[in-house]
Amino acid sequence: MREPLSYEIASRAAEAALDAARAEGEQISVTVVNRSGITKVVLADDGAGPIAVSTSRLKAYTAAVMGITTAEFAEVAASPVMAANPVHLVDPQLHPVPGGFPIITNDGEVIGGLGVGGAHGGVDARIAGAALKSIADLLN
């Protein structure tokens, strides 16, 4: 089976996130994973700390394997249904914090995830969303 998340898509998405963060004066890390959660690209800007790198990967993983944004997943994780099965027991890599988005083709296939860490969750999410918009033409 061909890997649907090419290096070109992954690297352009990561670069776009870094550019968007720099435009806002943020020092972030961005990770792009394939649909199985396997890391394709990690970029850490000057000044981004180890927590930024770690959280960007976890956000990308969560978005890819769950197929929803990490903000949406945070709502699911906080629901009464999840009280019986806490997120960390389901999969310790799931990270219910804003800043992760699934990478979805125009026909609806989840091919990966993009995660941004290092700024506030809302800022991380805005940067990740901007990066995905910039690669929309590659997701045909």
C-alpha cells in the first residue's frame, strides 16, 4: 500500500506552521505524522523547549489516530462516558489539548496529523489550522 502522506505534504505543512508561528512571534515545535501516528517530520524553532517537541508529537498522533482535532478530542475525553475509561488508560499517547489537526484529503480520507506545541493551546490550534489551509492544494 502506498503511503498517502508524502514527504512533500508533510514537510510543506511543517514549514507552513513554523512560518505562521514566526509571523506571530511564537517559538514552536511542529510534528507531522502519518495516519498510523508514525512521525514523518519534526521541526523545532530556535527557543522551542523539549515540552514543545513532546506535545507537538502527541497532538499530531492524537489527531491522526482519532481523526478529529485535539480540541474536539478534549471534549470527548471530558465526557461522562470517558470517566469509566480515562484517556490515559485507553492510549497513553492521546493528548486532549488544542493544537492538533487531522490531515484529511479532499475526499475525506485521514492521511495523517499535524501537531503544534510551544504556545498557548488556542494559539497552537490557530497556527496548525493556518498550516493546513496552506497545503489544501496538495490534498486532492
